[in-house]
Amino acid sequence: MGKNSAIIVGAGAAGCMAAVTAAQRGIDVTLFDRNEKIGRKMLITGKGRCNVTNNCDRDTLMSSVPVNSRFLYSAFAAFTPQDTMDFFEKNGVALKTERGKRVFPKSDRSTDIIDVFFKKIRELGIRLINANVTELITDSENRVCGVRTDRGEYRADSVVVCCGGCSYPQTGSDGFGYRLAESVGHTIVEPLPSLIPIVTKEKWCAELQGLSLKNVTLTLKGSKQKPLYTELGEMLFTHYGITGPLVLSASAHINVRRSRDYRLIIDLKPALTAEQLDKRILRDFSGSINRDIINSLDDLLPKRLIPVVIRLADIEPHKKCNEITREERARLVSSLKEMTLTFEDLRPIEEAIVTSGGVKVKEIDPKTMRSKLCDGLYFAGEIIDVNAYTGGFNLQIAFSTGYLAGMSI
């Protein structure tokens, strides 16, 4: 390969954006991916609809990255959510903004996003090679000058490694990029699952398997009882614990390296104060004073949830409403406002939407995505130790860091 050449390892969101950005600057780009088709992980994001970004301002974007957000300041400045939307709309994809400012293709098809990259790759003459990159080639001065693959050696002036973390290994993100980074001296912060369902110690969650809760508040507390995360939204009970948008975002604040002492508190009625809720219960009771309490809460809760709430409140389920004491009512209110679950574990990393951990950010120049340890080497996307909440923020990280790497090489 000739002058001003670059190899991009990984044709996901970050790799495709880096390749397109570099090629538009006249750089000779070769893009490697072990999959036959590009963007395998983009294909499954947003339940197959591809949540491309979040239509938010810089402050919201930064506050939605719980791990190493300051490192991303320059990348977000270089390529904003508006830039992401403009890029796809200029290339023929109509977009829409949904609840929570999540941005999707109007067609609800992730293939439309991938087709944009595939079209740009063809237009810009980017070579797309289906091969396994096994090793970085360095010269005597520890400058990267190419890669070894299962199809031979390829040389270039720069190499961008953006082959993901180790979530969804079937898409190609199996952690091999960490080994490439380590081989030239980079430190890997131990990869942990993030944006992942949570296993709880309470087994009653299994009784509620499949039950979805909307407009509830979930709060995550650590060992110091300080709220680490609190948000209003949706969640779901499973046979092992809980999942859903609120739970996935809460999991981004759980660091099992440091602690396993976490509690999750569900407020089933966040629109009501404890006092207002007590009055509401009294009103419901007044209309059914001779009925069992278990048959008197249908207007307040989903039917499947009632026996569990009554058990947590330590009330005999067949006690008549007119026999319920003030203390029992107080316990019922507490169960509704502070339904508490104890953290046991995160689900396996293979089920994670993204990986927390990766190449240590102190070893990467945040203004260029260039390695501080090895000339000619750049990183972008999930391989870096950054991760964000659900809602399009992680794809924005990939596009912003990919763009900045593509501008810098």
C-alpha cells in the first residue's frame, strides 16, 4: 500500500465511520471484518430498528456516559448527535425522534443504516476484506505498520482498532481486539457486562415472570445507601430477576469489581406521595369493606402483583379490608413505594448490550484517538473503556470516536 494509507480493523459502527471519514479525506483505506457482512451488531440494536443516536444536547450526552465521559468531550464536539442525524439524512435515510429523544430510521429497519455505509464504502473505493486480523505488525521503533491476517500480511501507515468489546460474541465482538491492544503494551481494564439484566436474590421475581411495569421509578443504591441511579420508565420481571430499559441503564452503575452490595428499589406509584397513596388505599377499601384485601387492590395494581405486594407487607391475604390496621396499611404503602430487591449478579457478559472496560483511556489521546504508546495506532468505539446508557448513546460514542479517528489518521 502507498502513502497515506490506513487499515481499519472491524466494520461495526465505529469502524465504518472511521473508514468513510478517512476515505473522504483522500486516504487509501482497507477495512477488515471477520464477518461476511458489515455492521452485524448495528443490525440487532434497538430490537432490529437501530437506535442511531439520541437527539439531545451536549450536557445530556455527557451525563448519559457514566464511565469516563470527560474522555469523550473532544469526540462529541467533533461529531455531535446532530452530525450523526445529518450524515444519515443526507444519505437518504429519513429519521424520527421517539420517546426519550431516541432516534430511529422512519422505516424501523436497521438495514437502512447499514446500507448507507455499504454504499459509501463502494463509492469511496474502500477495500472491504473478510478476514481475521490476528496480529499487529510493528517496526523496530514500535510503530504500527500493518496487520497479519489469516489471508496474509497487509501494510499501512496507520491502523485503527475498533472491533468492539466482548458482548454479543456472535457478531464478532469476542474480545480479540483487547489482545491486539495488549500486544503493543496497552492496559486493558477488565471487561465487565454493562446494559445487562440483573439477577436478584429474591426468588419471587420468578412468580412475576413476563410482567411489565410502566411509569415506575427504579433507584439503585450502593453500600453507602446513596442513590447511584434513579429514573422513571419501564422494566420487566424475569425468572432470574429483572430487565427492561430502566434495569439496563441501572446496570451501567454496578461495578462488581468494587462491590456486590447493591439494592434496587421500585416505586410502583411515583406520582403519589406516601400520604396520597394511603388516602387512595382507604378510598378503595371503603368501597369493599367486607372483601378480602387480596381481592380489593385490582384498581391499584396488576393482578399478578397483588399477592406478592401483600406478602411483602406481611398482611394475611384473606383479611377483610375493614380489619386492616393502620400499621398494616403503612406497611402496604411502604411495599408499594419501596419494593426492594437485593442484587446477586449480572447476567453473563454474552447477554450484555455493551462492555464496560477495555483499553485504558489514559493511554489514548482524547483529541485524536491516537495511542500514546504506539505510533500509528488508533482506537475507536466499544474497545475503549467507555460506555453509556441505553437510548442511542453508545452508537453515538462509536460514531464520534470513529469520526475523530478517521479525521486524525
